[in-house]
Amino acid sequence: DMPNQHANKIVFLNRLGALSQIMTDLLAVNAPDGVPLGTTASAALVVIGHDDAEPLMIAELAQICSVSHSVMVRTVDQLERGGYILRGRSKDHRAVVPELTEEGRQMRRKILDQRMARLDVLWGTVDDADRATLARLVDQLLSGLTKDRLSSERTCRMCDTTSCGADCPTELAARSVESVKT
């Protein structure tokens, strides 16, 4: 019956919004302990260190982190001053590509570990029987909301890309979209 369906949808969306707010608060309200970087710098550091990534130019990094080119230039400056990155050069030597230093790799690991520790609170709120169902639904949402390569990279900008491996739902969705286009 239509009115009930609409009411159920409203309740579901409202609760999903509340859950997303809890998750946002868990991840963003306070900077991770011992991480002297803001959200954009932390995301840039994580993205630069993605194992599967080709070296990224500043413009590409800005797109993935959803900031302007000028904001990313200032962010790269900050990361370089902090000793977290070095400015490398692209293969054609025309563009700057940030590369992690050892200190940058350590800070990146700290950011990822603290992100996982903050999210771990969610694990205990769902019983074993429901975790597989929730995991399937989360994968379905991530896959369905991935429209292209850039949306995949934006969604996973703070991910430890070694966690999902070949089964990353956004990566699989991006590949699927790319294969349709070719």
C-alpha cells in the first residue's frame, strides 16, 4: 500500500541519515590523536600512499579530495614543510607528483589505524548473524553509488586499500562502468 511504503521510505532515509551523522562524528569531530593534520591533508596523505595508485599530479589529487587546485597546492606545501612528502616529477617531467617520505608513510599508517579504531565501535553494535547481511547491503550501496572512476577514488580516499583487496565494491563498479564505455 502506497502511503505505508512512503512512510517506510521516510523512516528509513531519516535513520540512514542519523547513522551517517554518527559515522561522520566518529571520524571527523576530533583530529586523530597525534595527527597534526586537517581533513584535506590527511586525505591527501592517504591517497598519495594508495598501493595501487600511479603517481598523482596535484590536479588529480585535488579532484579526488574534492578541493580546488589552489587548496591542494597549499596542502601539498603543508605536507612538504611537515616532512611527509617530497615533490617528485611526472614521467614527462612537466608536473609535480607528491611522494611519501618515511615520516609520511608512518603518519599515513597512524591516520588509517585511528580511522579503523574509531569505526570499530560499529562492529559491536551488530550481532554475528546480521553482520553478513549488513556487509552485503553496504557493498550494494557502495557499488550502486559508484558512477565512475573518480567517484570510486573519492569514496575510497580514506580507505586502507589493502583491506578490501580485489573485492572492493567501488573498484569493481568503476571497472564495470569503464568496460561498458570501451
